[in-house]
Amino acid sequence: MNFVFILIAALLLVSVTAWLASVLWRGPKIDSGIEHHAVNAAVLRDQLLELEQDKANGILSVPDHATAQQELQRRVLDEALPVKSTGIRRHSSKPVAIGLAIVLPIAATLGYLAIGTPAALTPASVQSTPTITQADVQAMVDSLAARLASNPDDAPGWLMLARSYRHLQRPADAAAAFANATAAIQTDPLALSEYAEMLASSSPGGFKGEPTQLLERALALNPQQPFALTLAGAAALQRQDYPAAIDYWQQLYSLLPPDTDTARVVASSIERAIREQAETTAAKN
């Protein structure tokens, strides 16, 4: 075990312990924010390689390989979707803070001595972590598109492909895939909003027509869907319906944690709509 590792580990342990103890010591606090899932690149790469190896060795049949690959792709896209977190109240506990400051370093040290692997710290044992490239992602999307070409009734598959194209910034392809996923998005406010966004991005008319209708349907299903409110405000601003734009964004602002970058952006959009409304009114007079 080398000295540098021990020093870094000790500093991290002290920092984490001090932070946790201070949080418990300070008292009640409301935590809120937007939680995001991230794809573990090394695990995903290993799973992809294992699937290909099993197929080459005859362990997996071609249909089983396709099914397993589809499930892996579905997990990738599910991980990419943002999920809104709710506020959680923490209660002060000074005795717990004191106990934590004492127990955590001891427990961490004993735990490492019991189950740690110091030999893994030597340079010879360090291996580079494989990463997923843009080519890997494109290959997965192309594979999914090829499978759907022979199975056009797979609505969840089309939704997954649509979101893949959306993340790859291919709005026209995404809109076409969303159109084939109708059965999977009729009761999904977020998917309807994403479809509206892709149609507006790939159409000269922007939100005019079907995109606005999709947003209205999404908000009928869930009046507090943040992405639908965001786009509905943009659609209203495009058609110069300033009161509607302001109303949509004020509803959105009320759902956001205060003093966050997102809340500030929404507040700025509201101010812009109010300013443009005043300028338009003045120009007419």
C-alpha cells in the first residue's frame, strides 16, 4: 500500500466525515433538485462485448442475441432520461453528528483492512477503463432501426428509437419514429412533449399546428408536466400570445426549487415575454 494513497484516502475520509457531521449539526434544511441517471460506460461496454462473444461461441442464438441487445439498449435510454427529485427535510441531530465524526473514520479503516485489496493499488494492476464511443452509440441505434424495420408494430421500440434520434440531434428522424410509436405515447405526457419538440424543430412552421395540439394533450394528461409547460410557453410566445406564455412559465416557475439556474432561466423568459408584450402594445398604440 503506498503512502500517497493513504494520504489521499485519509483526506477524503476527513472531508466526507466533516461534511456529513456539519449537515447533521446545522439543523433542518430543504434539499431539492433535478436528479439525473448516468450510464456506466465500463459496465455497458463489458455487457456488449459479452453478448457478441456469446453469439460468436454459439451460446446465444441470433434471436436471443437480438432480444438481449434490445434490452441493453432500452436500459441505456432509460438511464438517459431525467427524473425530477422532490424536496426532503432533514432534521438536526447534534449527538448523531458527534457520533458520526468518531465512528465513521474507525469503521472505514476497519472495513478496508478487512475487505480491501491493497495489491490493486500497484501500477501493474491498473487497467484502462473502456469507454463508449459515438460509433458504438450509432451502431446500437442502427441495429435498433434495422430490427424495427422488420417488426414495425413494436411501439415501445419505436419510442426508444425516437428518443435515440432526439439525443443524436436528428429531429426529422426522431419525429418519424415518434409517429410510429403512437400506441406507446398516447398516455405519456413527456413522450408527447418530446414528439412536439421534434416536430417543431423539423418544421418551418415551428409549433404551429400539430406540435401545439400534442402539447395541449400532454397538459390535459398532466397539467404540471415541466417539459410540456416549457414548450407550451415557447409555442405561445411564437404566436405572440404573451399572456399565455407568461401563464405557462409562471406555472413552471412555481414547480422549480428557488435559487437554481433553471428557476433563473424561467424567470428570465417570463421577463422577456412581459417586455415583448409591452413593446407590442406600445407599437400598436
